[in-house]
Amino acid sequence: MSYENIIAEVKGNVGLITLNRPQALNALCAALITDIGEALDQFENDENIRAIVITGSERAFAAGADIKEMADYDYMDVYKNDFITKGWTRVASCRKPVIAAVAGFALGGGCELAMMCDIILAADTAKFGQPEITIGTIPGAGGTQRLTRAIGKSKAMEMCLTGRMMDAEEAERSGLVARVVPADSLLEEAMKLADKIASFSGPVSMKVKESVSKSYEMTLTEGLMFERREFHSTFALDDRAEGMKAFSEKRKPDFKHR
Ligand code: CO8
């Protein structure tokens, strides 16, 4: 499958999307967002894919929405078309686990794209920021919401109100990223992580993703009930029976992803 703005590849049981607009530091033009959505559709429809990695280049994961593309929009253009919502929500609505492997700049929409993923793995060169205020606008795809939930109000306010960038070490300390790795092993580490996830039962990892994601949306009581019902539902899976049987028989489980 070939795209203009991304490279989409299948590597074993992992779908890999590499943002590929080097001339614009992977700025997220509308066509690139459409490409990501189509690649995710393909990966979600492929039974053999059980984890997805989204990455950029050494220099930039993505330097934000394409400022040159949006510069001439007026209010009615963005309001009538519900600019941003279309296409963008595709990443957050993906049911399979998605890892963002971030090196270099993850700014504005780039930081928001990373935060729509389930796990952020950062190279030691990564820089996160919401610089929209410096160009007279505000984050529009989750920067004021997901960043605040990830790192807390004070730091999120500081970043969104000043546009300051956070380096990888601070991002890990603040809970924005899962782990920092040397830049030259970022993709290898991300693929290892994705392979590990893909080695487990596909429907079970989807249930884990759905349950953890619900913790953002529900009260604790509702979330605990949701989790318990999902836990109960795993008892309908062949993979749950196989996993527990294999443990008793001291062997590796042979998951069939059903
Ligand atoms: N949009 C369009 N082009 C960009 C962008 C961008 N966001 N970022 C970089 N580029 C282009 C530059 O214009 C330049 O192109 P050219 O060579 O033709 O002049 C090329 O990429 C290289 O960039 P620089 O020369 O500026 O490289 P530097 O290393 O000097 O600087 C920076 C790197 C600091 C990343 C700098 O490019 C920069 O500040 N970029 C803009 C960052 C920014 O403000 N991002 C937020 C954008 S607004 C946003 O994301 C709102 C999100 C809303 C949700 C998403 C809706 C789609």
C-alpha cells in the first residue's frame, strides 16, 4: 500500500506507520491525516496485526498541524467542516494498541497525535510542546485536555500558556512518556514493545486498551464495574482457557486470538 505522506508497512504482527513529509518536519496536513486514517483502517481489518507503531523522523515526530495550510482559513471554514475532528479522531478510536515512537519535535498537533496513542516511547532527543499560543491560537486536538490529564494542571498550563518545550527526561518524569531510550535504538525498542504486545491474545489486549481508556471517561465506581465485566468476558475466550491451562502445564500458551 503506498501513500503520499506516510510509509505504511506490515512487520510480522505489527503495523508500522512512518510519517514522511521531511520537507515540513512532518507537519500534519489534511492529506497526511487522511493517509494515517486509511493505514489504520487497513491495519484494523488485518486479523494478523495486533499492535501498531507510529513514528516520524530523527528530527521530528511531527512539528504540528500544517500552519501554511491553515493560515488562510476563516472561522466558517473551520467551524462548518468541524476542522480537526474529521480524521483526527481515527487515531484515538483505533481499537488495537498504538505506540508512538517519538524522536525530535512533537509539537502542537504532533504532541496531540502522540497523546492519542496508547503508549509514548521517547528518544532522548524528543521535545514535546504546545506552542499554539505563539501563533495566536490554542491547541485543538486534545492539547489542553490529554496533556492536563497526563502531567497535571500546573505543568500543562505552563506549557500551553508559554509554548515552552519539554525534553524527554522531563516528559518521563512528568508521566507523559512510558520510557526514554537512546535515539539510535528508538524504532528497535518500539518494535520490540509492539512485538511483545502482539505475542499475547489480540482480543485480550483490545480489552486491556478499552478498560484503561475508560478510566479517562468514567467515575471510579463505573470504571471498576466496566473492568470487572470485561474481566468476566475473558472467560468466554479460548485464549483465556489456553493461558491458564498452559500455566498449569508449565508451557508457553499457544494463543489463537479468539
Ligand atoms: N507547519 C508547516 N510547516 C512547518 C511546520 C508546521 N507546523 N513546522 C515546520 N515547518 C516547515 C518550515 O516552514 C520549514 O519549511 P521551509 O524550509 O520551506 O521554510 C521546514 O519545516 C523546516 O522548519 P524550520 O526551518 O523552521 O526548522 P528549525 O529547526 O529552524 O525549527 C521548529 C524547528 C522549532 C519545529 C519550527 O519549525 C517551528 O516552530 N515549527 C512550528 C511549530 C508549531 O508552532 N506547531 C504548532 C502548529 S499549530 C497546531 O499544531 C494546532 C493543532 C491543532 C490540531 C491539529 C489540526 C490539524
